[in-house]
Amino acid sequence: MALMAVNGPAAASGDGAGGPDSVSVRRLTALPEEELMLGWDANVELQPSVTLNGQLYFFTGPRITDINDRHLKLWATDGTAPGTRSVDLLPASVVMDHMTLSAVPGRLFFTAMSLGTTGRELWTSDGTAQGTHLVRDLQPGGASGLRMTASLVPFGRSVLFAAEDSLDDMELWKSDGTEAGTVRLKDIAPGSQGSFPLVLGPCGEAMLFSADGPEGRELWRTDGTEAGTRLVRDVRPGAESSDPAFAAVLGSTCFFTADDGQHGRTLWKTDGTEAGTHPVSDLVPGPNEPGLSQFTVLGDRLLFFVNDSGRLELWKTDGTEAGTLPVKPMPGSHGFNEPGPTLVRAGARVYYVTGRVDSGLQLWVTDGTSAGTRILPTMETGAPRTLAAWGDALVFITTPNLWGSELWRADGVTGSTYRLTRLPSERNFVPKKLLPFGDAMLVVSTDAFAGPTLWRLDRDATAPAFQGCPAHLDVAATSPQGTEMHLAPPALTGGQAPFTVRTSHPEGTPLSMPMSFGVRYQAEDAQGRVAACVIDVAVLDLTPPVLKGCPAQLTVSARSPKGAIVFYPAIQVTEETGGDIVVTYSPEDGSLLPLGTTRMTMTAQDRAGHLSTCSFPVTVRDGQPPTPACKVSEVRVEAEGPDGAHASWPELTSSDNVSSQTTVTGSHASGDLFPIGITPVRITSVDDVGNSTTCEIQVKVRDTRPPVLNCPADVTLETAVVSGTRAEYPLATALDTVSPTQISYSPEVGTPLAPGVHSVRVTALDAAGNAALCSFKLAVEYDPTSDMQRGLGCSVGGSASSGASWAALLFLGWTLTRRRKGAAPDA
């Protein structure tokens, strides 16, 4: 707990604590022995409380678990903290029966047990120990004149009660607090049997009660005298009982329910006389006996609930059969004998709550008409719980969260429902009762800083209040363990400085996850007025997982006409609270995606249900080019002529894993004429979406064939010159289909040749450098006469005379030669 003082004026901000009738809250006293738990009633709420001389008397103490428990203590309050105290009226040997406490002007009545002396008898008190005494020992000695469950009903300045002055002789008694004034009113069942009277309620100047007499249990009345105590009517004639039960008083008419033996339990009315007692209406004709409950006067009508075999309806009556009508059926299902919800009259309207806490409660208002019976919107208030009238308005307690309670106001007009104050409260207890005390209200609630406490509520337009106090607040966890308290205290408005402000969770207090905490703030001003605020703070995983590496888009290449198998990229998933994360994929990781665009989504969900999504388009496209169409990379052909040659290659075919068709085009077609040299042929394959592949075939046109060379036949040259002669011979011929040729000779024409046989080599060379070779023989013969013959004009013929002449010349030549050789030495 943190404690801080605020000396300056409270800062006003946000919405107000309520409407114009704001309420202040003051602490009267702590109730340390009260055990306040969810679904339990505090003893202050459950046990009787009465007002005497401006003081409220009530009981408090540990929870009662057995009817014989007598450990509750009587307290009294004058509405101030100093005037709220425990009251010891009895000696230690006498134990008060707390459930019998009653009050009439000027005194208290109750029963008390004195073991071994007087037994259980009637006691009275003026509120002091000195003014407390036994009224009368009805059964002298240790026997008891009253039973533990005795009911003491105020009647003027006296009380009426059932008592016995001998064993089992239970009759109706009256006491004014004195021994002499404590008397039996009538011996309805003479003898030791007893009539066992049950006081029902007032009717005019008299009191109605039921008693067992010769007529059975029937309706009686008393004015406090024996003569005025008499049977009203034998509703069920004979010895059987009508078993009357009190309903309400409307003007001078008293209503009760009874079973006349013919119509089941129906509504009756009486003026206290036999003639004036008769049934009002057979509400539900037939043998079924309806349940009648919650009789409440509203103006000149009486409202009540009728349960007909589980069908619950709101009814009204003006005391006549024609004026006894259903008003509105109640929603939902009800038990066979389940009573209707409590009706609370405030001003000119009656209020009640339907439904259940676990399935939703609804606040209703009625003016006694069907049209005027409707649900009051209370969405902002939370479920309405405890209802009470405060002046002409209804006040009720709601629980905006698990930890707090608030007091709200409604006047039955839609839109006029607002909060009056926030009550200091604790988890697991909701106040069940608002105790009127003058113009104030008292309520028991649990103070988170002091335990069970009795509080006083007053209308106070200047009451302090916290502003900006939400019923619920979600706080984000900052670690796997939770977080720390870092909430700024709500601002204060109203009140009188200085303020003492406390909080249950100071700055830095660890808040575990996943848990809900009631973070409480309480401020007390200089006048002791308390402002409360309880925020249901839930430490939650409020942030979704963080995804890193989510791509904006992906593009992948198809591997087949069906598409491509695609895997999600590596996406980092982090969670600040450290909890487990469930990752899902749509489509699944490794799915086959078709051609086109598909959205892939990865979703990460943490243990709190928060989702983070990585979603991106994936485009599967045909990005794979077709296979090259070229089957060869080179084609070699021989030139056919000067223009080159025609070249061909294998059929061009291309395939594609995705596209069903491909188109093949080229810079040249197979069979085209190509010039001599190297010509690149570009072949392009294109699929359906335009992916292309290019390959190249080099077409090489070559001239590798030599010219066709024709050499002349062998040639013989005769010369008269002994040294020889010059070469002469016919020219060779050369033919080349591609290019011109050049012919060269060795030895060339005109080359001097000595007599003898020579080889002439002929070379034919085309433009590509291809060479053709051939040779022929050139014989040079020496013939001295060859020149003479040419000079004499002789001709060498083929006749005998010509031969003889050639022989003579040769001989002459030979002789001269020999002579020259022989003469050489002489020289």
C-alpha cells in the first residue's frame, strides 16, 4: 500500500462521479469479525436492525453456520463514527436471540436465554444496560416461555408474540414491556394443545394473525384486547385449514391469500369483519394452485406476481374481480413454486430485476400498466443488484468489474439513470442491503485497506470523486512474466483539501501475466469523506507477434506447365511475452502454384489469440527459355562456283518445359546460297510468352579443290649449238570452276637448256591457293646439221634419198670433230 498527501485543490478532469445528486461516503466503523464472501450476506444485512431514539441497532460478528450460534454482537450507531459502538445490554450469563430484535417507540424487545435460571423469555431495554430487564418469566424456573424462532411484532407501543405459560400451550400474547402489561390475549385452543398463532400483518387498528382452532388454521384479528381478539372468517368451512397468508393493505382493505378448498390458493380481502371478508378473484381457474408473491402497493392498486406452473406474470388488483388483471409476463423460465423478483416502490413507480447474474440481469420499471412496464437501459451501469428506495428515486448497487461496487440512481425515465458514487469495495462481496437511516443510507462493504466496514451515504453535491476511473483496463505485458505498475493515479474533483490518497499498487509493483488485478485508489478529504476507485487491470499479451522479412512480392519461374513448387521465405517471428506461437500457411509451404499470381499468406498466432499476417503476391511466370534449335554448330561445304555454295543443316527443333509451342526463326534458311568464307546463321527460338533462345551455326564455304591442269605432251628440241638451246614448248591448260588460275612453268619458256632431257614442272594455282601440278619432258638434242638444213632450205623428209643425205652430213660432221680432237695436243 502506498500513502501520499495532496494539499492542493483536486484537479478536475474527465467525466463526473455521477449526476446532480452526488453522494458522499463516510466510514462509520470497521467490522473486523464479519466474513464477507461472494454470495454471502453480512450479518448487518441478514439480521434484524431497528431504530430507537435516533440510533440504529444492528448485529455483527462471524458467519452463523448453525441456528444455535449466539456469538453475534449488538451494535448501535447515531450516524457518526464516534457514535458507532458495540452495546452490552445483558449480563454474561444471558444470551440474546438476535433474530428476535424488535423496537417500539421508546424501547427494544428481544428474547434471551438464561440457562438454568429463567430459560428463554421476553426482555426489554431502553438502549442501556441499566434499562434492560426481563419482562416476565412466563414459565417460572428453567423452562422457556418463548421459543427460539419467536417473532416479536410491534403493535403500537407493545409487541405481539406467541408464547406458552405451560408446555405446548402456545397462544397469542401482548407486552408493553412491563410484567403487568404482558398478558395472553386469548386462549384460542383451551387446554394444553395451543393455537400456535402466527402474526400476519396490520389491518386498520387491528392486527391479523392465523391460529389453529376448532375450525383449523384460519384468519383471526386482534385489537390488543381479549374481547377484540376473534375469528374473522372460517374461509374453509369445517376442520380443515385455509392457511391464510398476509398480502398487503390497500387503503382500508386488507389483502391475504387463502385456500378455500374449492379454488386453490386465491386472493382474498377483508375489512376485519366476517361480512367484509370474501375472495377477490380466482386468478388461475382450475385445480392448479398458483404461487402468489411480492404484494406491493402502488397508488390505488396492489401489484403482485402469479406463478402458474412456472409461468410468471405481474398482476394488479384494485380489490375488485374486474380490476384484477395481468400486467406483463416475465421473460425466461421459472421454477414451479419460484416467487417473483422483489418489488421495490420508489415514488410513483415500482422496480424489479429479472434474469440471473450469470446470464444477465435486467432492471424493469412499472407504473401498473402494460405499456408502462418496460426495461430500463443499464448498459453503462453493469448488472443491477441491490435495490432500495431513497426518497422518490430508486438506488441500486452494480458491479462494474470483479472488484468494485457502485451506487446508481434511477427515477424510471429513460436516460435519467446515473452513478451517484463508487463504494469502497473488495472482490467477492457485493452489498445485499441498503439500510435507511434518516435521510442517509448505511451500507456494509469491504474496504481494501481496512476490511469489512460500515459506511454512511449522504446526498452531497461537493463530495470528492475520482475522475477517469475506468472499470476495466488492459495493460500490455512487457515480458514473459508480465509488467510493472506504471499507471498515473486518477484525478480528484470536489472535496476539501488536504487529501490523503492511498493505492494498493504503488509505482513499480510487479503485475503478473495472465492475471487480473484490482488496482484501488482511495482518497479521504478533510471532512472524512472518502472517494474510491477500483480499476480491473488485466495484464495481457496485447501485442501480436512481430514478423520480419516479409517480402512485398515474389516472382518465380515455372518448371512445368503446372507451375512451380514455392516455399515461403525465411520470415523471423518474435513474441515479446515468450509464449508459444502457432504459424499457419495458406497455401501450405511447398505448394504447387499455377501460372499467374497467387497470394501466399503466413499467419502467426500467439497464445492470446493475436494474429500477425505476412501476405504477399507470388507470380509464377514462364521465365524459362526454350531449348536451342541448333543441332550443329558448324556446316562446311565446298564452293560450287564463284558465288559460293548452297549449305544445309539438320532440321531445327526446339522444346519448352512450360509452353506448349515454340517458334523457330533464323537469319538464313537451310539450303540457301552462301558466299565463300564464314557466314554466321542466327537461329532464335521463342515460346508462347516471348522467352527466347538464340544459337548460331557457322556456315563455312571453302574452295579446297585444285584446278584441273592439262600438261602438253613431251617435247624434243634440236639444236645445232653444242651448248644447247632455249626452252620452247606448248602451254599447259588449267580449268577451275570457282576462281581464275595462274599457271607457272619451271623452267619457263626461254630458259637456256643444255642438250639432254629436261622435266618441265607446271603449276596451276587458283585464288584460294589450291595448286595443281603436272610435268612433261623436254628433250634438247644436238644436231650440227640442224641449222644447215634450215639454212639450205633442206627439209628433212621421210624418203630414202633424204635419209641418205642426212647420213652423209652427219658423217661429215663427225669427221671434222674427230680431227679437232686429234689436233688438240698439237696446239
